[in-house]
Amino acid sequence: MKRYIQIKGTKDGISISLSDVASIAELENGLIQHLKEQQTGIQDQKLAVQVHIGNRLFTEEEEQRIKAIIQENSQMEVKGFTSNVMTKQAAKKWKEAEQIFSLATVVRSGQVINVPGDLLLVGDINPGGAIRSTGNVYILGNVKGIIHAGIDGDKKAVVTGKFQYPSQIRIAGEIRSFDDEESKNKVEENILTAYLDDKNELMIDSLQILRKIRPEISNFQGGQ
């Protein structure tokens, strides 16, 4: 059963690889045997260990059992488990985060649109309307309502649109309102960009700033 277990040192600590063809019982027994034989060669201080489980997934209970065996039979502390596969739920979240949802509509007062990932809206957001997105929000129209990008805490999220009175822009936990007299008396004709700078301050600039602050956003660079 030891053949199902591989333990080696890395620059970051210890790596334990568990065969994905062995049963959980075989892995548990193999770990106990392997760790007991190596106890004399393990240092006194705690060593960080990553457990690699290959093309399989453990349940939370199985992870806890493996973790307990390692930590009770060695001076190693399990920092995490890694796998070559992901759960259906994780795959769904990853796919949603990579998508850009496109809508052509007017968001009216009282409407709230929630989007996983990025959103491209061709239309206006009226006062009292709101958009919430885990990613970036691109508006090809007038913004007079509320936009909250990066609602899960993504500080790299950006918002573009014609920000007008009395709009409110939120990115992660930061807020910028356009409800003052200057905004009330100004009709914004240009598409602007809202983003968080290095100090987590919500900044407003031209659309062209995207090239500098988010070069990876190639489809929404704007201008030359």
C-alpha cells in the first residue's frame, strides 16, 4: 500500500501525492505505514505540507481523515489539498466568471439586474434602476441609476458608461455618487471609466485609461 504514497521535499515544504486509483482505506493504511517509518527523519518543527490527490475529489470528511492521519503521525501540518479536477459547482462558477452577458434594454426604476461575470448593457439605466455584477460592467448608454461591479470583492472590476445625475457607482466596497449640483447641471456626452486605484480610491477617467490600468481588457479599449 506504500506504493500509493509519494512524499518529497520542495522549496515550499513537503509534498504528499496520493494515488487516484487507490481506495480511501488503502490510502489511510499506506499513509500510517509510510509516516511511521519516516518519523525518525522528520525535524522537530512543524513542516507545511500540500496533499495532491490527482484525478479525483475527496469529500470534506475524507479530507479531514487524511489530514488527521498526517498530523497525528508526523510533524507535518496540512495546508491544503489540490486536485486535477473540479466540482460541477466550481466549474459552473468558473464558466460564469469568464462569460460576458449582453443585454439590450432600459433598466427602469425598481428593476435590479444581477449578473455573474461581466455585463455589456446596450441601453440606459434610469434613476432607481440597479445593476449588480461580480465582474466588469460596460454600459453603452446613460447611467442615472446604481451600478455595483465586483460585488464579491473584485477590486480589479471596472465600470464604463455616461455617468450622469443622480447615478451611483460602486466597485467592491467603494462608492462614488454623482448627486451633487455640478453633476446635476452637467450632461455627460463621453463614456467614462470608473476603477479603483492602488489606494483603493474610486477614480473616474476617460475610456482610454483602460489601456493603461487594465490592458487585459482588449475588447473595450476605445480610441487610439
